Amino acid sequence: MKGIPEAIFQRRAVKVFEPVEISEGMREQILNAARHAPSSFNAQPYRFYWVETAKEKTVVTKLCLGQMPAQTASALLIAVADLESLTATSQRQLEWMRSRSEFSEEKIRDYERTAKIGRILFMPGPFGIFGAMKWGLFWLLNLWKVMGMPPTSRQDLFKWATKSTSLACENLMIAAEALGINTCPMEGFDGRRLSKYLGLSARYHEIVMVIAIGKKSRAYVEPPQWRRPLDATVTIL
Ligand SMILES: Cc1cc2nc3c(=O)[nH]c(=O)nc-3n(C[C@H](O)[C@H](O)[C@H](O)COP(=O)(O)O)c2cc1C
């Protein structure tokens, strides 16, 4: 395994892979790395679909517009921002806390209360009516109080979930690189058809990206990597 900084600096979006099998152990390691990423409220608002059988890959590749990384990858990872999982996740965390001696009754009650408030804050309600009311209320409060704005509309919620999903994706790509395999994140896909194929609901799910995973083809020559210089990227205050 490479060191993490080495994996970060060596990772490239690889466009052509050669056929290799990704072992179950390796699959588990890179998926584990993904779910160890930080997430807002530790809500882990995502679900990953790992596509490896030839039949499924052919369908998904077509929905990834036939892109070369998808065509040649050993596996395709579809990262989905998942709002449906939120209640079950906080319930599971609560059960986990109850099973551990480190958490006092008071801590558990605190978490229960926060989870309940979170559920109310994060609920856009039918036709987004509740979300619009919340937005108005928080906007007024913010006129005199320093405060963060919770996601109010469904669009805000997806934006919120996409941040944590993207961090998980980056963890996955770095872990893959450290283990000697390569990746290409892809936004070029037919989201409507791919969602339908996976049986997702537009109310709760949004595909964030598809990641092609495999071993870089020996014949593939990467273009030099360009980045803006630091002073064009960073403001130091
Ligand atoms: C969100 C996102 C979407 C991307 N979509 C595609 C894509 O659809 N097809 C593709 O070939 N590369 C895609 N890329 C890869 C970028 O083109 C690539 O990361 C960028 O050019 C920098 O190259 P490097 O990662 O090798 O440094 C995507 C990257 C990101 C982060």
C-alpha cells in the first residue's frame, strides 16, 4: 500500500483500464475507506452501488454515455445522495450508543433530542411548504442572531447530502490508489435513466457521480496534470 500523501499526488482520472479482477477483499477495503469519511451530523447520507457483473456493467456503461473509462473499468461505483436513509441511520446510531457503556443516559437522551430536532429541521414537508416556512423563519431570526441556515428545500437537502457523498467518493479514490488500482470520477451519465435502472426515487435519491475503477492500461498515457497555482486558489487572511 502507498502512503496517503503519495496516493493523493499520484491519483489521476484514468481514461483507459486493462482487465483485472478486483478481489472481494480489495472491494471491501475501498468501500470501508469511503464510509470512514466525515459526514454532516455523521448522517452518512449516501448509498453506493457497486457494479461488477458484465451484464450490469454493459447497461450502466451505456447510461454513462458509453464513456471509455466506464467501458474498460473492472467495476463501476454509483454514489447516490440518499435522504431516505436518515431516520434509520439515527435510529441505528442510537441503538449502537445504547449498547455501549461509554454513553451515559444523559448523552443518549441528548442525542435522541438532537436527532428529533434534526428530523424536524430537515423535513421539507409536502410540496416544500414546511421548507418555505422554515426558510422565512430562519431568515428573520438571522437578521439579529448569528446562526447557520439549515437546508430547507429538497434542493438544499440534496446539496447538503452531496457534500458528504463527495467526501466519501474522494476517500474511496485515494484508498483505491493506495491499494494500486485507479479510478475515474464521472459526471457524464443519464441521471434519469440510471436512477430508473437502480429503482431510485427522485424524492429521496440523487446520483452524485459514477466512479470507474480498474487498473490503468499500460498503453494509456496520461496528459500532464495541470492545476492553478496556490496563489490563485488560496486567500490567506
Ligand atoms: C465531479 C467530477 C466529474 C467528472 N466527470 C468526468 C466524466 O464524466 N468523464 C471523464 O472522463 N472525466 C470526468 N472527471 C475527471 C476530470 O476530468 C479530471 O479529474 C480532471 O480533468 C483533472 O484530472 P486529474 O484528476 O487526472 O488530475 C470528473 C471529475 C469530477 C471531480
